[in-house]
Amino acid sequence: MIKYRHQALCAWFVLWDLISTAAAWLTAYWIRFQSGWFAINLSPVPTFRECLRNLPIVIVLAVIAFRMMDQYSIHRLRRLREELVTIVKSSALLTLLVMATTFFLRDHAYESRITLGLFGALTACSVGVTRRCSWAGIRYFRSHGFNQSFAVIVGTGRVARKTARALRRAHWMGIQVLGFVEDRPSRWMSDLKLLGSFADLPDLVRKHHIGNIFIALPMKRYDDARRVFNILSKTIVEVRLVADVPALAGLSLTTTTIDGLPVVGLRESPHFGLNVVVKRVMDFILSSLALVILSPVMFAIALLIKLTSKGPVFYRQQRCGLNGRTFQMLKFRSMRADAEAQTGAVWAKENDPRRTRLGTFLRKTSLDELPQFINVLKGDMSLVGPRPERPEFIHQFSDTIPNYMARHAVKTGITGWAQVNGWRGNTSLRKRIQYDLYYIAHWTPWLDLRILWLTVWHGLVNRHAY
């Protein structure tokens, strides 16, 4: 049984959640019936006394809704996103419970759908704001040494050291690492504060009032992890396992249960469901605007290509996109029409003799990439994503670079996180993959907009664009 020491904190949150709910209920009544912003079609109009009379019922329903949605599972590692989702769900359930009470009591004071809609929205906003303010205060005090929880890290290897650094950086959590515990001493442990062996853990927990144990052992020491957990089974301490998955750096880990069986997802893309719809809508709207705005420039480039060299205006090249499917990527032709007739597929290099005079300028300024807005409009590509590569090179890279194929979990893009960070053209492929995988794991619409802005802000000219 884990001992929780958050009763006072839970009481604080319950108090402010109920105050926020009451304020939302009264504010919704005022906005609907007294502000003059809405036409009043109810007869008779609910009085403020009736609003106050129903407030205790709303408070009781709020306690039920917030408890059912697990709004008070408070711990130091809980993320903002998780809490906000819980608050929205709790507010929605509370609104439904009030509506059900309307039907049961036949009370005309509850009959305004606008009032209930306002109440639900105001509850979510007010509870969210008070929670954020409370957490801001708590984190401030924790970062200054108050409300600290002591922790011990099991292990002394790479994962254990990374865990210690992460906890030090996240000082707002108020988790202070006392030291490390290890059964297999080595010369690499000389710079660490070693507190003892696995068998010493129960005594350390009691002596130092430790609240958190982080098991950070390599996967090959799974048996040791089980032994540590068994040793700690007679203590009252929170135990967490830090996953050792270095080969999957950059991808998100997800957890779920199947009939009570915990399952960890190691390679899952965040691009699914509504996320796909949002990204596609952004791509369609922005690429359409880009084609309209840039059409005079594209027409001028096409005309210059025709006037300065023989061959087609566009160069069509097979590239691999989402799930490894191939498509014809469009570019303005910047090389001779027979550039790869003898060499086959090769990377462009500095001062490449195959380029035309105009093509040198187009490639240096990235203007040869403009036709790819057509690929985005068609759905072959996205505005932002890992850059598409040729199938001939993919077979080579996938054999030598770990997790190279993971970048095909999303649509390829005209620009990407790696490109705006300088990893473009003839630069380190491994670094580029690291940035691509970071983008896949942390994708949001706002990250896409940030990358687009950085692409324009830093300019399209790049010294590695050959």
C-alpha cells in the first residue's frame, strides 16, 4: 500500500474547485438573465433567489462529477495536458448531471440551454485557471526548497544518470535526489553519491523518509528490477520504473491496458484521428494560399527555365512518403535534362557540373522546391515533415541508420524541424533523423506553424543547398 501525503493539497484543490464552480454557476445566471446580452424567452424568468437555492445541488453534483472523473489523482509527475483533459471531462459530466436534474425536478430555473452551456464552459475555464494558479504557487515554493520529496535512484548507468539530470532540471516537482543504489559497483561510479546496495533500500526509506524510488536499470537487468521491487514491497514508498529504450530515442512511449494487462507502445505516431484532419486542413488552406500568392513568381521561373535551357519545366522524381509509399515529387528543373543518364541516382554535390546557370540560383534559394505546394495540395506531402528521400537511398540508409524507417510514420514535408535547425543537404544524416523523430513525437499544429515561421524568418538560402 502506497502512503500518500497529499491530503492538504487535495483539500486545497477541492475547496477552489467548488468555489470556481459556484462562481461559474452565478456568472452563467448573470450573463444569461441580467447582462442584457441575450433575449429572454422564458416565462417566468428565474430569479436570483432561485439561482442561489439551486447552488447547493450544483455543488453536490460537482463533487460527484469531479470525483468520478478522477480529478483529484494528484501527484508530482502529472502533466498539464492530462489535468486539462480531466477538467474538461469533469465539466462536461457536471453539465450533463445538472441537465438530468432539470428533467427530474422539473424546475424551470434549469431549463435554459444557453445557461447550462455557459455554466459548463465557465466551469472548465475557472477550474482550469485556479488549478494553474495553485500549481504555479506550489512550484514556486518547491523550487525554493519547500514541500520537498526525497528520492533514490536504483542503478548507476546511463539511464540512472539521465533520470537524475531530468529530476534536477524539473525542480518545480520538488523531488530531491539523495543518491544512487547499486549492487554491481564499477569504476564509473566514483563521481556518484552511492548510498548502498539493493538490500539497504528499506533502511534508507525509513532513515531519510524517502517518498520516491526510481528504478533505472538497463533492460538486460530485468531480474534485478524485479528483485528491487520485491525488496520494496514491505515499505511505504512510490516506485516508478524508468524505461530503458535508447534505440527508440525521439519516439513517444504510450501505455494502455488490455483486459488488465499493461501494454507499452514503443512506436506509435501522434498523427491519427482528429490530428490527421487538423494537419490536412492546415496543409490544404496554406498550400492553396501559397500557390495563389506565388503564382506570378512560379510563372516567371517557368518562363526563364524554358528560355535558358532545353527540357521540361518541371522535374518529376520518385520519392517515398507516408508508410513508405512512393509518389512523384515535383521540382523546377535545375539540371540538364540528361543529368542522371550515365550516373543514375546520386546526391547533388557542391559545384555540381550538372546544374544549369539558372538552376544554381534556384537550388541555392530553394525556389526549385515551390512546385511541391502542388504535392501538398494533392495530399502526397505535407507542408511540414521529414524531407522525402529517393527509394534507392532509403534501402541504403535503413540498413545503416537505426530507426530510419520510423520517419515514414508521417507525411513528408517541404520543410521540417531538422531543416530549420540547420540539418539540410550534405549534413549529418543521423542528426537529421534525430530531429525528424523529435518532430514526430512532439507534433502539434503550433509546432508546424513555428517551423513554417522559422523557415521564412531564417530565409530560404542555405549554404548546404547544392
